[in-house]
Amino acid sequence: MTARDLARTRDAVLAGDVPAALPREVVSDSWRRSLAARVDPEHGGPPLIYEHREVTRVRDGHPLAGVLPLLRDTLVSIADEAMHMMIVTDAQGHILWREGQRDVLRTAEHVGLVEGTRWTEDSIGTNAMGTALAADRAVQIHSAEHLVRTYHQWTCAACPVHDPDTGAVIGAVDVTGPARTFHPTTLALVVAAARLAEGHLAAQVAMRDERLLSRNLPHLIGLRDEPGALLAPGGRVLAAQPQGWLPSRVELPAAGDRVALGENGEGLLEPLAEGWLLRLHRRAARPRPVLALPFLGVERPVACLNGRPVRLSLRHAELLTLLALHPEGFTADGLATALHGDAGKSVTVRAEVHRLRSVLDAGAVRTQPYRLQCRVDADFLQVREALADGRVLDAARAHRGPLLPRSEAPAVREERELLAAALRRAVLGGGDVDAMWALAETPDGADDMELVERLLHALPERDPRHAVLSARLQAAR
């Protein structure tokens, strides 16, 4: 639309009439916000927030100060030729820098386009700087799209600049000039300059991260087995031990040295030169819950949590078996494959784990990754450990039968077969009569004719067990 059309549209909207041509959506939304903030469309002006000395102080501490030379090289010479000026604001819309064609700068002073003034929508209505900050997007405002009539002779294009560390808006880059010099490519130029600034800031952040890591990794390693992390100033996790125990960013507190870590409890922050060392806050030690899993040879599994029996579905028993076998934990995808094979779905596993946690309570099952947060007393683990230590008799006595005999979960079935095969091989290879008898008393061992024959050969005929095994062998034949 022409400047005249834009003026007619604005006047109609302010009068409550339906305009012949509707304003752009970004402009309409901005007018609505500005009018709700009681900005005077006819006589509004920007408030002066910072005097000259204060502007200098704010500039020195602002992150965009370091990219100002880059912005000058990109925008100022072009702004000069186009009879425009470059403006840089902070995130609150305060003009901190303005550079460009001398006559334009002088003219801008008469309408408050000077350092230290605030150009948010609630202060001065629709304008490229304030609207870009409010909408978090690049925007060009031309002529009567400005809500306040004073600025109908101006055109401006602005783009927000984001902190690459936190993603927060830290300011805006703007090119402003007389409306008669309006050019459609101005916005693209401003966007390119903002992206260059963000790229430069990202490179600085990467260098700072590298510096922080190289200087402070010894602090993290010095925690030894205690969970901890090195954090960037904004809370981004640069390194953690153990890996994956924290999300990618920690929400830092407004004050104090304590930070909430969800199910991980509470952390303590120690300031570093350019970031933080986070360590897990150890409260008074509470005894870890004890989870007993007697799953060998049972048709209907029952767990025991701190002495309390907990009836389990077969699926929940399978989950606990896998988590006990893998104390380092599982991802949802890993558990899905272990339980269902290639057809497994992580969403199904998440739902099952959620139900299991509600059944067990006491924080026995943790997430990210899924793991048991308790002391586990499992008979199948006792058999494993006894075999690993060469205690074949103890392993045979602990093995009361196959692991979850009704389970068809691939990983449980594999463990069941491996455990039974390893025990049989160790018992037959060792030749211990008591170990062979213990295995022969299990459901699988009772049907193992090779085991029965080997045991009969080893037992003296006067041993009462000899008669039992002879009868069993004769019945089998």
C-alpha cells in the first residue's frame, strides 16, 4: 500500500471503522498491543530512560558491544548512502547506539530517536524495534504503519538478536530513515546483519566453553564418583559425570547456591571464572530400598520391597529382571527391543514402566535412563555371581528352577537359557556330588538323564539318594 493508503487504514481503525484495506497482521497485532498499553496515537513520544553517562555504562556491559564493529561494517556505509541510520537496542528496547548519515541523525533527534530512549511498543507504539522485540521476529514498519503520527515520515526495519547460549533475545538491530527512501531489500539486509552478529557471538561462546572446560575439568574429575557437571554461565551443561544424568540445560536459581534437579534431588553451585561447577547435594543418608526378586522357577512372580510383598504381572517381572541384569540402565528403545524384539515400541515400554513405578513406589525405578535405584537381592544374580566365583555348589543350591519360565521376552529367554546351560556345564564338569544332586532336584535337572546317570555312577549304593535316582531313571525308561 502507498503511504496515503496506510494513513487511511490507520485512521479508520482508530475511529472504529472498517478500513478499505486491512493492515498487515503483524501491524494489526502491534496496534492492538500498543493501544492496550494506552499509547497516544497523536502525541506519543519515547521516554528518556538513560542519560548520556548511564548509556555509556550500559553499553560497556552489553553483549552486543563486541559485535558493533561487525554491524558497522555491514550496515553503516549502506545506511549512509540510503540516507538512513543504524540503531542497536538492548532487549528492553533502549537505544544504545545509533550511527549513520549526519543529516538523518540530526533530524532524528527532533523526534526522540536518540540514545537512552525506550522504543518498546508500550512506550511509543508500533515501530520496527519495539515490534521486532515483542514478536521476536524481523519486521519492517513503513510510514503510517507506525501508530504514533509523528513517525509517519519514517520507515524502519529491525531484527532481534539472540544469545546463542540461552536463546534469549538480547537486543535488536535496526535501520531507520525517511519514508521517501524506503527500499524493500532493507529488511533482508538487517536480517543478514543480525545473523552475522549471532554467528560471531556463537563463536565467542564456543571459545569460552573450550576455555572453561580446559581450565575446570580437574574440578569435575576431582568429585570422583560423586555426580557433578560443568555449566556455562546460563546453565547449559558442558560436561557431566556420569554422562546423561542431567538434561542439556539446568535452570539456575535467581539467588542462592541451591538448584532443583527434579528426581535427582538438589544440586550445589560453585562459581567458576566463566561458569559453574555443579555437584549433587548429599542430604543425610537414607537407607536405600531393598528389592528382592526371587524369580527362579516361579509361575507367579512376587517381588519384595523393604519386606513388603508386591505381586507382579509377568511383564513387570520381566522389566525388573532386565533392569537388575543391567544396572547401568536402558533407554526406552533398548527396553522395547529386549522385551519385544524388533517389533517393540518405546511408547508401550514407557507406559509399562510408569505403571511399574506406581506399583513399587519408594523411587525404586528411575528414568533417563531406566534403572533400579535400590539394593537388589535377586536369586538369578546370586547364581550368576556364584558361577563367576567358581562356587558351583552354591550356584546349584540357589538355582531352584528356570528364570521366569512363562516369559517369552527375547532378552529374558536368552538369559534363562544361558544361565541354565552355564550351570549345567559347571556342575557336570566339576563332578561335585552335592552340586549334581542340587541340580537334579530342580525341574530341569529331574529330566536330565545324563545328569542322573552321572550322579548314580558317583554315589555309593548305600547312599539313600542312589535309590531315589534309580527309581527316577527306571520310570523314565
